[in-house]
Amino acid sequence: YVPGEQPRPGERLVKLNTNENPYPPSPLVKRAIVKAGAGNYFCESAGWYPERPNSFSTRADFDLTFHSPKKDMLVATGEETSDTVDGKTRVSTWKSEMPLAVAGFAYGDYKVTNDQAGNVAIDIYANREPDDVMEQVQRYFEQGPGAQQAAVGSMSPSIMAKTMGTEVANAVRVFSAWFGPFPYKHLSVTSLPISYSYGQGWPGLLYLWSASFLDSTQRNA
């Protein structure tokens, strides 16, 4: 066991990227990500890193390192500063553009589409497959009693990824006109499994409820 580099005396830093304990991580760490279907995961919004008391009233620089299976993608708050593969593991680092109150991340099997709102890059990370609940709904309309009611097509969020990019870019333009320029260089958008039925925003990272990725026919079926 070799301890990692420590902040120098006098530096106002909270070090998150080194485990100074020679023992394996607690089983509680695994709860930070919950599988919700093929390539679909729910990522906890809090509790996965040591938060300061009253963190929303303070700001800090975040320098995050994630180790994840290489077959899927991870996106986090801040700018991605590196992305490498070591065997079956993808290692990505993310650094905040400015001091932030909180940090967040999302993980899954994504189709990525891009848009632009002025100088703001819009990246849509849409799941390629529906989550477990939406897969059951799709099966109901394809093979069950719902087959006689409506044809809903695929409920994969990736089908609406391009449309979502246009809608988010338009929203950034409108709110920038009303409230001033968007403070970050880019905005990443992902989806939460439909069973969680809410959305959430972090600095430069937006979690949308996966029902937001349904088209009008699917919503009214």
C-alpha cells in the first residue's frame, strides 16, 4: 500500500481521488449505482463523495476520477480532461470549470448526439434501450392486450435524442435571453429511469425523466 499525493499545507482542497484506506471500499459504495435495465442505471445524486456541511451554500473545485466498465459511458459535471482504457476498465477524469456547490455523474449505454446554443455545446446522452419498466410497457403494446390499442414503436430514449438536443438548445437560448448568458461551456443531458419520476439539474449536467424522451403518440397511448 502506497499513500497517494496529499494537498500541500495551506491549500484549501478536499481530496477525493485517493483512497487512503488499505482496505477495500465499503459495500455501501456499490449503492451509488443501481441497475434499472439493459444499459440503464440510476446514479445516486448525493452520498457518493464526502460532502461538506451546507454544501449548497459553499463552492469548491472538483477534480474527479472515475473507474467504470469500458463497454458503457460515463458523463460528469465539469470538463472531461482524459479518457483512457485499461483492460476492461475505462478511466475518465473530470475537472470543474469554476468552483461548484456539488458534483454529479451519470452512467449507461448511451447514444450521444450534439447540438449548439450560441457558444454552449449541448450533448445528449440517451439510453439505447428502454429501462425495465418501459420495456414492459413496450411489450404490452407489442405482444399483449395493448397491441389492439396503439402502435407505439420503440421506447428507447435514443430515438428522440436529436429532437431532445433541439429542445434543450432552444431552452438555453430562451433562458439566456431572460436571465443572462449560460455560465458553462457545455451542457450534458441524460435520462433517469422512469420509475424514479423526477428530473434534476447539476452544474452543466441535467437529469431528465425518461418520459421526456417519449413522443406524443407514446405519451397518449
